[in-house]
Amino acid sequence: MKPKFILLIMVFLYSMTSSAQYYKGKVCDAESKQPLMGATVQLFNRKNHFVCGAVTDPDGLFSMQTPKDTVTKVTVSYVGYARLMVHDEKRLSEELGIIMLQPGQTLADVEIKGQLKKQSIDTDQYLVTDSMRQGTQNAAQLLAKLPGVRRDWVTDEIQINGETDVVLVVNDVEKPQNYIREINPKRIAYINVTYRPGGKYAGHAVLVNLKLKDDYVGWDFTPHTRDALFINNKNGGFLTFYAPFTYSLNKWNFYVSPNYKVNHRKNASSIETEYTDRYKKKSLGEVDLAHPNEVLYYYQPSITVGADYMVSKGHTLSLQMNGEWTKSKNKTNYDLERTDSGLTSRASQESHDKYKTDDYTVGLFYSGQIKKLNIKSDISYNNYSINEDRLYRETGTDDNENLTHGKKHFIRYFFNLTFPFAKKWNFYIDYSLIWRKYINTNRATNENIYTSINNRNRVGSMLSYQPVDNFSIRVGMGWNNVIDRNSAGRVSHTTWEPGGWLFWKPFEKLTCRVNYTCDTSYPSLDQLSSNQYRVDRWMLHQGNPFLKQTVQHHIYSTLTFDKWFTVYQRTLVTKDGIYSIYNKGNDGMITESNFNANESQFIYGITGQYQLMKGLMLNEDVSFFTEKLKNDAYGCNVEGHGVMVRSELNYMLQRQKLNFRVSHIYIYNKEAIFQGDNVWGMNTMMFTAVRAFLKGKLPVAINLAVPIDNMNNKRYNSTSIDGYSTKRYYTDQNNSGLGIMFVAKYNLGGGKSTRKSDNSFNNDSEKQTVNF
């Protein structure tokens, strides 16, 4: 009997242990971030009955083992601080994370229901719990669990409240977006979502900052491929492959991310051009994707390598290197009916643009905290070179070839300091220094075409005040000075960049935000260089070395009803934006160049998510914009407008690990263009199915794009001036043709609670990356 009795006791103890729950976390002062010893933590079940309690140790830590019961509420109290209640109607996660107590509010209770979310003037902060991580394999899937966030099941790209301009950063600094989206959710401690950020990221709609744990040890490897085939344009398509790898041990963190992109894009277009009455030409045939006449071959391998070292607690030093190599071949040809001096004949026209770039960047980054001071600093060097060959050929004319070599040296230093004072105040200041040198030469003659040395100094500061939790205000000002010495002379500009932010939460379910930001951008080498090349028989292209920097003022207002919808209004006022302009010379030749003009744009929209039933979710986005482009010196005063409607219906079968999505996208944009029109649109249905294999480690997605209206006769751009007019209709491979996309990835790795800080190379952009 004794062995049976012992066995019975062991089974009983095992059943008690297996049914137990372990709750743990840390309690800190919300202002000083210091741990609080002796805070009382209590757990309650669904009936509001006390389950168990604990007291925090000298490090502010607590842990409790509870019997199997549904814990829905935790209360935390400490003398001189407001009592905090965290409540979830279903069940609280066992990982309670860091709980911040507000000092000096002894008479009021602070209650948080549902997600562990904290809102401030322009940022929503989420504590990532084990329940949030459940069912996710990467950071993109984790972000999709936040309110207002939508993830593209095929590309993993993120939209927030209808905004597609979302920058993902890690530990306050930017990295390749594909790499960040694949970060293991187990590494993520907090998520900060900032709307209309200022300073370094001014001009972007949303900044998502992933704060990682500093004690995670392990490795992750996620090979990933995304491929597409467009059926009705002679097999155009693309292929992408990347394989981010991260290894963390003790105070070190190493990462490497190789990437490879290939795009064979095929589109169709037609032109009708007239130079006075003596020369006309018109494409033969209709615009048809089955007979593409615009072909792009684009190859881009790249690799990022980096290492982080935690010098001491709260101080991290990082070194990062990046290499990117691009080859692009773009060919456009037309069969024409041509009329020259009254004689009509058949002719052909070809344009070739081939270039190769080498892009190398290295940077050193520091992030640290000294008492209440948060410090960030980085210095980086970028070396960029490009060889470009352009060729224009037309029946009856000599070939016109232009061979150039471009070189850029770019050095950037950035310093940022943030510190709180007087309890309710916070001060921010940053400084950046940039030195950039452009050299553009003719490879055939070795002649120097354009040289520029550019120096920039910027100082910015912000002051914020938050008297209560549901209201805060911030004001800021930036000073930006640019001196450019180029082949055409010396240009100097100074701009002031004011800013303002307002946050108000009058009710629990209603949040109001108004943000005003200002940012500055700069013209590229293509836009500045005085290099001249032929783009048509009677047309030359030439850059403008006197282009000014562009200053943009953003006013963004939102009204958010939690778990329902967000109404927004955005005003964008652009000073000295860069736009195309055409001029006719005395010899009859048309010159295509750039000029500065002012633009104002007003956008109104509503976006929402609605759960129709269990597993069935409806997403809806509707927006409308108007804009005006103006330059009195050129007599420019034109208007534009557009509308976008996007509907998504998602159905998730969790037991079968199968998800379906049906979406419809309608866009019509008539942009404000000087000397012409630019009309773009799409009307497409998309059907997506995702199935996870091997316990969720191998998700596979198939996407089918079916155009309702290919809009080939509605999508065009045109130019019209005295003595010259042209109109071009065109297709869009990604949105006009029937296409199938395949996505697969495999998640490997293992670890437990590392540190990882990802860094940013914020260089001036040159050639535009091809979208996939």
C-alpha cells in the first residue's frame, strides 16, 4: 500500500503544479524609472474575489504562483503613489511586465482595461505580453494585434490608421524594413507608435519603435522568399529573397541580413506627340499588356552586417556596415506613324537607360542613459557611385548616346539629448552636421559636368508639458542652414522649422490629436546636374543646379474612437517643391528640366476595423484629397484631386491555421501638374490565402490579383506648351494585369529572455528603388 500511497501523492502534487499559474513583473516610478521596493501587488478573479498577493523586492520584482483560476485584475499600490488597476475581461497575461506608478496622486486610482497601453502627446506605448506574442512568428504579425494596425499578409507591410508611410525602427534607430519585420516577438519588450514624429523622422506619417529586451540570449534565422508572376504580359514578375540571422550572447549581439531582388517589369504604353505643325508622331495599335513595349530588368543584391556591445547597463555601442549593388536596364520602344514636313511614313523609336551603382555605408552608434538624461549619437560615412548609359534612337536620325559617371561622398553626425525636469516637463534637443560632395563627369570625354560641395547644420529643440494623464502639449523649433558651392556658383539657404503637438483624451474611448511638423528635403544629383541628354528627337533633358531645398509643413488632426474608427484631416503645405518644367528654345528644341513651386494639399479620410463575427473582420479606408500647385513667376496655378476606397474582408480559421482575405482597391488621382495632366488609377480585386505548416514555422501565402477595370484608357500623363504637346497612356503591371504571388518563409532559432539595437544610415536618396 505504501508505494501506491506515494504514487497517489505524486500524481496529486503534479496535478497541482501543472494547473498552477505564475505571475511576475516589476514595479517602478513612472518619472525616475527607479524600482519601488515594498509595493503591494494583488490578483483578483472574474468575480472580483482576491486570489493571492505579493510584495516587491529591492529590485522592484515580484512573482506569484496561483491555483488554476481566471485572473482578470491586478492592483498595485504604494505609499505616495496612485493605486494602479490593470483589468482584462477575459484573462490577464502571466507576464505583467514593467508597471509604472505615478507619484503624488494618492487620492485617485488609475485603471487600465484590456491591453497594457499608455498614451502620451504623440505616442501610444504598448507593453508586449506573452498573450500578445501568442500565435505570432515575427514583428509584423505582432504589430497587427494593435488597434488600427493592418498587415499585408503577402508583403508583411504595415498600415496604421490608413497611413502607408510607416517607418519601423528598433531601439530608436532605423534598419532595413524587411529585417525589422522578421524580428522574433520574444525579443520585443515594448512597442511605441508615434504619430507625425518630429526631429530626425519629421515628414513621416508614423514611427514605430520596437524596444527590445536587454537580456535575451539566443539566435534567429528566417529565410524568406516572395515571388510574383503576371500572366497576361509575357511573364513579367519579380523575385525577392532575404535571410536575416541574429545571434546574441552575454553583452554581444551579432546580425547579418543578405538580400537579393530581381524584377522583370513589363508594361505597355502609347504616345501621341506634336512639335508645331511640321512634325507629328503617333503610336500604332492600342495599349495592351499582352504586347509590352516597356521592359525593365532590375537586380539588387545587398548585405547588412553589424554588432552591438553593451558597455554597461544602459549604454550600448554599435558598429554597422551595409553594401548594396544595383544593375538596371530600362528599354522603351514604339512603332510610329510619323508626319515630317507633310510627309507621312512608318518609323520606330527606342530609349535605353542602363545604370550600375555601388553603395557602401559604415556607421558607429551610441545609445545611453545617465540618470535622467537619454543620449543618442551616431556618425556614418556613405560612398556612392553610378555609371549610367542613356541612348535615344529614331528612324532617320543619328543615335544619341550619353555616358556619365556620378560620385557621392556623404558624412553625417547626429546628437540627441532628452531629459525630464520639474515632474511634468520634458526637454529635447538635437544637432546634426552633414557634409556631401557630388561629382558628375562625362565618361566619353572625361569632362567634368557638375561638382557640388554641400554643408548643412541643423539645431532643433522641443519642450513638452503634461499636467494630467489625459492632456499634454508640446512646442518646438528647428534652425537649418545649408551652403552649397557648385559649378554654377554659391547658394545659401536658412529655414526655420516650427512644430507643435496636442493630445487630449476627454473620454476613455475617445482620443484627439493635433500635430504640426516641419521638415526639409534636398534635390538629388539627377535633379541638380547640368548634364544634358536627348529624350526625344526635339527634346533634351537638363538638371537645374539652382534648385532650392524643399520645406514641408504638415498639420495632422485625428479623432479616434477606440476599437471603432479614426477620422483624420491632413494639410500639407510645400514651399519650393521640385517639379518638371518644359521650355522651347530659339532653335525649336524643347528642354525638360525642374523648377521650384509651392503646393498645398488637403486630405480627408476615415478608417476603421469591425468584427462582424468570430473570425470575420472588415477593414475599411476611404479618403479624398484636393491640391493646388502655384508659382507666380511661371504663371503656374493648377488644381488636382483624388479619391481612394479600400475594403478588406478577413476570415480566420484558427483551428485549421488557414486565413482568407478578399480585398477591393479603387483609386483615382488627378494630380496638379504644371503644363499638363497626370491621371493615375486602379480598380482591382485581390484574393489571398495563408496556411501555416510545421507548427506555424512555415507560413505559405498565395495571392491572386484580378483587375476589374485595367484603366488603360484612363491612366495617362500629358504636357502641353506653345509649340509642343504630348500624351502618353500606360499600364501598371502590378495593378493592371492578372497576377499570382507566392510567399514562403521558415522560422528557425531558439533563445530566452538579448539585447539588440538596430542602426540607421540616413543618407540622401539618389536612384529610386524599384517597388516589388
